[in-house]
Amino acid sequence: MPFTNIYQSSSKYAINDLVKEMDLSLWKSMLNNIAEVLNAPAVGLILTSKVGFQNIAMSSSPGVKANPGKIIPRDINLYCKKVMETKTMLYVQNASGKEEWSDNPELTQMGYVSYLGLPIFQSDGRMFATLCALDTKETSYKPIQINLMESIRALLEREVHTAERVRKLKYTSNHDELTQVFNRRAILSESPKFIDNTIDSGVSIGAVYFDIDGLKYVNDNFGHNIGDQYIKSFSHSLQYNTRKEDICGRLGGDEFILLCRDITEKSLNKILSRIQSDFDKHSQKLGIDCHATFSHGSLIYSSNIPAIEELIRLADTQMYENKMSKRYAQL
């Protein structure tokens, strides 16, 4: 029975991005083996969520319809819907003529009269998917066949939990613990792709190096806990006022970086103004008696964009000049 790997063509539309951490080759082998043992024309993995249901992988025989990658709304009366609602195994030997399934498109449109489905859960108890076998004829599976499905369900569930741990480790290794923005490591690893895509698109790139003013004063006079909140206030303002596709992160201490593409000096200055206004507003809630500001160095390139390390160095130099000019102005 041929296997169709749905995820390759519909990954960016997957209703649960945890799928990206899965070993789909293992899933392929398992689905094919189940189909052979059950002599079933269709064995699949159906993602479940508040959005609905999505077939991400299916072993199927010629002539049996499937909807790879298609998202079916949750209010549609599918077999999987009942599994999701009850969070237990469902075995329907023959749904023909049964009122409960009279509006189930799997039965009425696709001809699946038999269904065996088992829930796969994430570690927090949320349902991730169903492992299911569908047939166009009535079935009478033996206990050993159902037990096999349960054993494979358990293996798949274990892989889901492993994928969750992997994703958490990836997030932790790439994000600053205090602010939850990219850390230096992630900035250096993600920025080259960002720069390459910018070059390929033929648009400009902007780089801004930030240094939060007054952090030592806040730490010395209000304590490091308030100092941490001061840093988080800036980080929040930076994230809130930039686009999702931009890269922003904490280089360390009170220093942050922003990379944005397709930007002009005028639009970048507007972003900086919004960040400043938002930062001051949030910092006032901390009860500190100073005006929250930052020093920055900004660069815009339309061509000959340097590598990220050089971009950071050049923006840092600009930032230092900005910081020094403020100090001289206060003399």
C-alpha cells in the first residue's frame, strides 16, 4: 500500500507545529505496518486542535480518497471528533445506517464504514492527534490487532513527548532567560539567513544597536530586581514595536540588537520613537525617579551588506558615539 507523506507539502499549514520535531520516516513505517496487519485501505495520523482536524500522514490504497493537508473544521461530525471529545479509543465496526454518523463525510462522501481510532496526547494532557484505521467494509478486529494499535499509539505518544522536550531545549538555548527574546547565540545563527534573504530580495536592511541608559543607577538605588524589570520593560517595548519578521535580541547586559529589512531612515526613526515612548511609559510603572531612555547606533544598507559580526560592530560604534554625545551635552 503506497504511503503519502503529506507534511512535506503542507508543513507551514500544520495546525500544530510540534510536527516539525517529529521523525516522519518512523511514522511512515508504522502506518504501513498497521495497514498490512489490519488489511486496511487507510491508516492515518490526524492532528487535532481547537481549529479542527488535519490529515498529515496516510497510507492508502488506490481508489481510496484522502484529503492530505486539508483542515476540516471541528464542528464537522468526524469519527476523530468523538475521540477528541471522549479522549478514549473509538471502534466503529460498521457505521452504515447509524443515525450518529449520518452526517459524517468520512462515511457519506468517502465511504469509510469502519473506524478504529486512538488518541495521542501531549505531556500536558492536550490531545495531539489520533492514530486511526479506516475501512470501506465492515471489520471485526481481533484483540491482538487492537493491542498492536495501542502499542504503536504509545510509541508515537512517546515520540511526541520527546519532541516537546527537544523543542523546549531549542527554545531555551536560543532565548534570553530574562526577556525571552533571542540571545547572542541565536542572533549570530539566525542573522546570516536573514541577511541572505534580504540580499536576495533586493531590499534595504536596518541594524540598530541599543544600550539602555541608567541601568546602573536603577540597580544601585532600587535593587537588581527592579533593574531586571527595567530591562524587561525595554525588551517588551522593542518587541511590541517591531515586526514579526524582524530579528531582535539581547546581546548581553543592557545591550540589544534589532535587524529589520525593507526599511528607510524615516520609518526606522518612527520605530525608535515608538520604542522610546513605550519604554518610558512602562518604566514609570516601576516607581523609579528617572526618565527611561536608551542610546542607539543605527545603520541602513541598500547594498554591500556586511556580515552580522561586522554589522554589530559598526552599529555598536555608532551607539557609543551617541552615548558619549549625551554625556558631553550634560557637562
